[in-house]
Amino acid sequence: MKIYNICFSPTGGTKKVADIISRGFSEQFEFIDLTEKSFDNDISIKSDDIAIISVPSYGGRVPEVAVKRIMKLKGNGAKTVLVCVYGNRAYEDALVELQDTVVDAGFNVLAGIAAIAEHSIARCYATGRPDEQDKNTLNEFVKKIKQKLDSNDINNIQLKGNRPYKKFNGVSMVPKPTNKCNKCGLCAEKCPVSAIDINNPKNVDSSKCIACMRCVSICPQSSRKVNKVLLSGATLALKSVCSKRKECELFV
Ligand SMILES: Cc1cc2nc3c(=O)[nH]c(=O)nc-3n(C[C@H](O)[C@H](O)[C@H](O)COP(=O)(O)O)c2cc1C
């Protein structure tokens, strides 16, 4: 039996949660990075394997690119843990959308969790999460799944969320380089949707950009930024819904 940690995580918050859960099963797991354009979709997952499939929630939905990449995998009935990570506002229909996607890809859902990580756009919300308290909850989650596996009582789980899913209206916040940019090209190389011109990182295809903030978080010069006015407007708009701590929700 192998453990697969299959994760889409542009700025690393989802991966932090996914890693804690994966390590709860075993220190030895195979990491499939769905954030990379060239991720390995040729893996042979078997029915007795366990897959932990993790995505962030964008506007209450699974990012479209993550849906497309999960659909390229062949689940072969592997027992699967769904992980939806959000920035302390709401995850809405993302967990049920993730469930439908992985079922379509042939996985067999065992459990799900909505967990919280630092908000990747407005970093003043859920700052430093997942924290120690989250870590305890995530380990408790793994313990419950193991009990479920031991008891062989693999009944259906009821997740929170609606079908049809809410409409995702997009987030129009395209990061651009400041004059600190030395054109190293890392942003273009690592952009999950190839929205950045490798020869001139100032050129961003805004029809492709998903505002995931990966380029902002990985730039070695801290050069890439979103428009300050847009960012402070968004931060202010989120204040009332994001400020009060939310806790992980477990579905086992
Ligand atoms: C485009 C975009 C939309 C987002 N929408 C939401 C949202 O609706 N609710 C929420 O709580 N967090 C939202 N977030 C925050 C992310 O879900 C959260 O920070 C997540 O941990 C990011 O994952 P990552 O660190 O793996 O990139 C959004 C982030 C981005 C980039």
C-alpha cells in the first residue's frame, strides 16, 4: 500500500495542510505536484493505495486548472481523503466539487476536511495557519480515518456544499513586476497556467492569469506585486468575514 499526496498549491498553504495529513499516514509518501505544468499523470495508483487530494478554495470553487489536472489521473478505486483549504472566509462548494471531480477520476472517497491556511491574497488573514492547534486537529482527523479503515465501515460521507456549484466570477488581480525584477524567469517557469512571458515578465496574459499569487510568493527579488489600491480594497472588503478564527471541519 502506498500513500499519495496529490496537491495543487500555488503559494504552499494547501501543501502545508496536505503534508501534515500525509505524514499522519506515513513518513514515506509520494508527492504529486499538480501545481507544476509537467506533473506526472502517468502514475499507477492501485485500489489498496491511499490518496490525499488537496486543493485551495478560490471563490468557493476548486480552481479550474486543478479540476483539469485531477481528471488526468486514474484513481483505480484508491481510498481517498479530500482536503479543501481556504483563507478563513468560506469554502462554499469547493469540497463537493472536489468530491465530484475525484469520483469522476475513479477515486473512492473515504473522508474530507475543510482546513484553513493563510489567505494567499490578503495575508493578514489566517496568518501563520495551519498552526499548532490546526496540527492537532489534522492529526485527530487522520486518527479517525484510520479507525474507519480498521472497522471496515467505509460508508458514504455527507459533505457541506451545494450542487449546482456557485458561479466563480474570477479575481482580477494580475501581479506585475516592479523595477527590482532582474528577469530571472522563475515566475514564468513556475506559473501554473503559463500566463507570464519568459523573455519579458512584465507581459502577463491576463486572460490566463488565475491570480493564484504564486509568482508573488516565489520571486527571489520580491519584485512581483498586485496593485496596492486593489489589494487594500479587497483586504478591507474581507475584514468582517475573515477576521474571526474559523476551525477545520471534519467529515469522516
Ligand atoms: C484567486 C483566489 C481566490 C480565493 N478565494 C477565497 C475564498 O473565496 N475564500 C477563502 O476563504 N479564501 C480564498 N482564497 C484564499 C486561499 O483559498 C487560501 O489562502 C489557500 O490556502 C491558498 O492556497 P495555497 O497557499 O496552496 O496557494 C483565495 C485565494 C486566491 C488566490
